[in-house]
Amino acid sequence: MAIDRTLCIVKPDAVAAGNTGNILAFLEGKGARFRAMKLVQLNRAQAEGFYAEHKGRGFFGELIEFMTSGPCLLVMLEGDNVQHDYRNVWMGQTDPAQAAEGTLRKRFAESKGKNAVHGSDSPEAAARELAYFFSGCFDVV
């Protein structure tokens, strides 16, 4: 198995609902290790920069408003195939109504728009996203 890293964001809805600890416990139970984490309140510029690939899409404004609506927890996960497993197995579908039982989004998401967690969709995205939030801390790749 390959040791890799990925970004997990516990989004404002999950933080506000008090689900941060449950989400972290779930991830730790799956074997993910926490390499770094910080609680942040994203400002508009940070959120727009992070989600720049979605600019021009109909949901962009709503996404930015949501991601700046309250604190979120940024977590660098590390582990065996953690990028793949977190994104494709543990998170669940964007719409919690379609997410598999036991996944984070099935358990903690409010809706398709307020879906509790973010995960990098590829190893390349993970490297870019980790550098966006954790550059300067230590080698994030």
C-alpha cells in the first residue's frame, strides 16, 4: 500500500452541529493519521481562491457564502491509500440522500449543499490543496 496525504475539511455545518469530534474519531478508526490540523474562519478571498476551479458555475456564490459562514477544521490526513479511501469510500456521495450507509455524509450532512466534509478528488488535487492551507508549516507533499 502507498502512504499518502490528503485534505479533509470539516465544513461549517458539521462544526456548528458539534460533529467535529465524531468525524475525527471515524477517520482515526479507519486508520487515518492526523499530520496537521487547524480551525479557521475562511474569508471570501481564501474561499474563492480555494474553489477557483468552480468559478462561473451556478453554485459558486452559494458555496463561497457557505464556506465563509462559520469556522471549519482543516485536516491533513496521512495513511495507506488515504486519498483514495477517504474520497471514494469514507466520505460518501455529495448528496447525503444518495450516500452509502455509514459514510460521513450519510451520517452528518444536512443536504447536498451542506455536506459536512470536503476531500481532495485526486493525488494532484491533494498536493495542491494541502499546499494552499498548510504551506510553510513543513513539507506537505
